[in-house]
Amino acid sequence: MIDTGSKVRLHFVLRAAGDVVGTSTADGPYTYVLGRDEMPPGLQAGVKGLEEGDRRRFLVPPERAYGSRDPEAVQAVPLESFRGIPSISVGDRVRVQGEAEEYTATIAEIGDDQVKLDLNHPLAGKALEYEVEVVEVF
């Protein structure tokens, strides 16, 4: 039975607003340790107590997934910051250097002289639907 500290191998399909946004199909079962904050709290709660072979489908609200969208996490940077990059488009994911660390951002808007970067997680503010099948608990 899955409990805190259990190493779990599972197949999953992740949907947001009905669209598939993640799956373990291509790479094989996903492996993680329950309770290590490697996965959103809602997913961890949804699989706790399951056993090998169990299947479950459940919804996770935004606050138990990737949190709410933070409007202050959308920031404008000069377009010239992207000089040397052959092309950029709205929706592209880019790495940006902050004061202390590097971040991944989504290009939200491209203007004449600036680019708006969204530093929110792409699934922030979205309710998620998980469909899981427990392959192994060890």
C-alpha cells in the first residue's frame, strides 16, 4: 500500500481543461517517492493508500496542484535581450537569468520594443485531472 516514503512506479495521464498535457506513455512508468515534494500535493494525496494494480481517476484543484496564477509573475523585458536568438514566438519556453538563479518562462507577448515573460508554471491556475495506474510499490 502506498504511504509516505513509499517508492512508487505508475502510469499516468494528466489533463487540464480536458486536454492531455502529460503522460507516461512515451517514457514508461514514472517513479517517485511519496512525500518528497517531487509531485503536486493533490497527486500525492490521490495515490496514497493505493496498491499495485489499482487504477484511479481524480481531480486536483489549482491550490493543490501548481497554485494560482500570480499576475506579478508576468514581466516585461527589452526585446534586445533576445538578440542572437534566431526567432521567438508567443508560447515559446525560454530560460532567463534572474539575479540569483535561472528561471523558465513562457513568452506571453511580443511588442515592438519589449517581450512579456510569464514566469508562472504553465499549469498554474488550472484544475488537473489525473488518471493513474499503480505499476509497483517498493
